[in-house]
Amino acid sequence: MKNYFLLILGMTVVTYLPRLIPFIALNDGKINKSVKKFLSYIPYTSLSILIIRGIMTAGNGMKIATIAGIGMAGILSYIKENLVLSVLAGILLAFAIINTTVII
């Protein structure tokens, strides 16, 4: 029981520290311009990694639906600049393709 408690305590500290450190480090609210520009790219790169991984690991019947959903979301995101609409449209298109395609 003591080992589980120490494990849970360690996981709590490791999870909480990355959330606490930025608040302590950026207490005055001033960020270098180049650091701010670098941090603005992180969501896009993270999303790109997840999308590419999703395409690469998709099953045989899922690749077309995955690529079509991502394409739809990308096009709508570019045209409408609405993230929620883009994601929902991509999900709905992928869902429709998966449910109407016969997998052999």
C-alpha cells in the first residue's frame, strides 16, 4: 500500500509541476518577442503531429475517411476560420464515409 501511495504522489508532482512552473516563471507577464512567436507555433505543430500519426496508423478501411475528414476540416478552416465548425464537419464526413463504405 505504501508503494502505491508513493507512486501516486510522484505522479501528482510530475503532472502538477509543468503547470505550475509557467505561472512562477512568468509572474511579471513579460515575454520576449521571439519566445512569444515560438510559442504561437506549438498548437499547430502538435495538431500536425496528431493528424499525421492518425493517418499513418489508420486501419485499411479508415484511411480514406481519415484523409477526407482532415481535408474537409482543413478547407473549412481556411475558408470560414471557425475551428469548431471545421472539426465537426470533418468528423461528420469521416463518420459518413466509414458508415457507408463496405469494408472487405
